[in-house]
Amino acid sequence: MWIAENWKDYEVIDTSSGEKLERWGKYLLVRPDPQVIWNTPRNHSGWKKRNGHYHRSNKGGGEWEFFHLPEEWTIRYRELVFHLKPFSFKHTGLFPEQAVNWDWFSALIKNAGRPVKILNLFAYTGGATVSAAKAGASVTHVDASKGMVNWAKENAASSGLADAPIRWLVDDCVKFVQREIRRGNHYDAIIMDPPSYGRGPGGEIWKMEESIFPFLTRVSELLSDKPLFVLLNSYTTGLQPAVLSYMMNTVFTARFGGHVEAQEIGLPVTESSLFLPCGASGRWIS
């Protein structure tokens, strides 16, 4: 498992009975987590002193309950600054476990010895975008949500990257890739964080298990003659690291050489000294 263990402003303090107690800066949140299937004593005082608690509904979804939590606040990771705010379906605007990938590709970018052009698809609030830009890459950031792209711009500005070579695009990622292929554009690295399920602008259905392999095949056409890396993240149940590895070897290694590594990604849990699994990542390296 690849562990995001370099956070100072974030930690998973404890886990029990389908929930996790987290510290985001100076605020404590309790949120549901489907991986937490164990029932252990909630001895940490934070369970009762929480600032926000997301209660999941038996009918699907849920709602927040707040206790002296601001509408928005910031946390830092290394030199990066991220704006947080609780919004629909338990999220805060950041997936802290992804920091282990930010560190990995930032080192590749810094050590490349050449300009690196990156495409970040399904780019959300820009954690990977600002990490890559801070490492010296030029980034094309693509997400279908205008609100998420604006949020990512705020994170970039707060991280001192307002004037960095980042191209911000509100677009459907599948259609954007198809157009980029026709335009003949290429990138040295590609980052993807696709959803488990979604709909395109014309009602097209994206279902990860059915859509991801043909999508990877199209994405491979956008890589330059000297590609550096491809990162694929998955939070979809059933797409285990071995599946990511097989797909990426079939698409990228067969065409460009190099090799693939895939693992679960996770976060350390302070109270138990165990690690909480948080999805999986596949990394192709040239």
C-alpha cells in the first residue's frame, strides 16, 4: 500500500463503526467510510468534540451537522494551500490520500531535465494540478464542473501559482480527448481520476467498469514521443490494483515500453497505528 504519511495539517485520528474521525487543520470532522467495517471503542475525545458530522441516510445521501465550523477554511501540504468547505455527499474538496501520488509525480517532473506538459483529466479541485505546476510542469486542467474548476483556480492562486502555465478548461473529458486526438495535440504525462459513474453532456453514460479500458486506449494516442508517466486513480469497488496493472500494461507498456506499478493507496490512523485503504492507483512509468 502507498501511504500518504507526510501531512501535518491533516490526519485520520480514529475509525469505528463505519465512520472516521479526521483533523482538517484545527477542525475535527466525522464522516462515513465504507471501509470501516469494524466496531471498536471510541475513546478519543474528538468523537464528542467534533466540528462537523456527516450523517448518512438510509435512503441514500445524507446531511451535515455543524458545531462551530466555518463555511470555508484552508490547510497546507508542503508549499500548497487548499481551500476546504463541506458540501454534498460528505466531501470537503480534497482527497488527502492523493498526496502520496503528488509526491511521486512531482519528483519525476523535477528530475525529468526537460519541460513537461501534463494533461489532468477529471481534475476536480486541482490537487494534482497545483502539485504538478509547483514541480515545474505546464498543466491542462479539465473538469466538467465549472464550480470545481473555479475552486481549483482558488487553490492555485493561494499556492502562489496564479501566473503558472495552467490551462483551465470546463469540458467533458471524453469529448475533450477525442478533439485533442483530432487536433494532433500531445502530452508528456497524463493524470486521470475518473468517477465510478457519470453522464456526459448528451446524456452519455460513463460507467467505470465498462468505459475505462476504451478510454485508456484513446488517451494513449495523446502521449508524446517521449512520455514520462501516466497515473490512473480508482475509487470503484472491483477495480483492484491488479486490474489497473493489467489494463495499463495492455495499453501503455505494450505501446511505449516502460513498466506499471499498482497498489492500494491509504492513510495512517493515529489511534490504531494501522492504515485505512482509500482506493487504488496505477502508475505507468516510461
